Amino acid sequence: VVVMKFFLHISREEQRERLQERIDNPKKHWKFRQGDLEERRNWDRYQQAFAEMLSRCNPAHAPWHIVPADHKWYRDLVVARALVDRIEALGLRYPGPFEHLAGIRVV
């Protein structure tokens, strides 16, 4: 088992813009809840909690990947690259042919 952890970090300004878009755009109303505005007031406390979590839960065999996520295309690129790099590092190979299956016919 390989564990990979990603912390997708958005800036306070990006969060503000996304919340405002959810309010302004009727197609995104489903994403908005009133509690989002109340929780936003706790931004600094959440940042402190995240920093503590990242420092306490960061073993060498499963480190956190802190990903800037203000731009979704960049976030996706960073995560995909990290996954590809890790999978390639495993050195996985397809198994060779199964010789014992030669000549078997399904009827």
C-alpha cells in the first residue's frame, strides 16, 4: 500500500472569490451554505490547525504534498505529476506470458 496525502491550499482571497461566485451565480447556489460565511471568520484558526496537522502527521513514508490550489489546472497538474512520479518509482511491470495457458481453447 502506498499512501499519498495532498493538502490543497487556497488563499484567503481565492476563497472569498469562490464564495462570492457561489452567491452571485444561480448555477452555483447549490454549493453555498450560510455556514461558509461564519466559518470564514475562523480563517486564521484554521490555518494554525492545518499547520499543526501537517507537522504532526508527516512521516517520511507518507509525507504531505502541499499543493497551491488557487488555479485548478495547476493543482491538477501538481497532483497528477506526484502520482505519476510515485507510481513510476515503484518499478511495476506487466507479468510475462503464462506458458501454462498455451493451447487451451475455450468452447
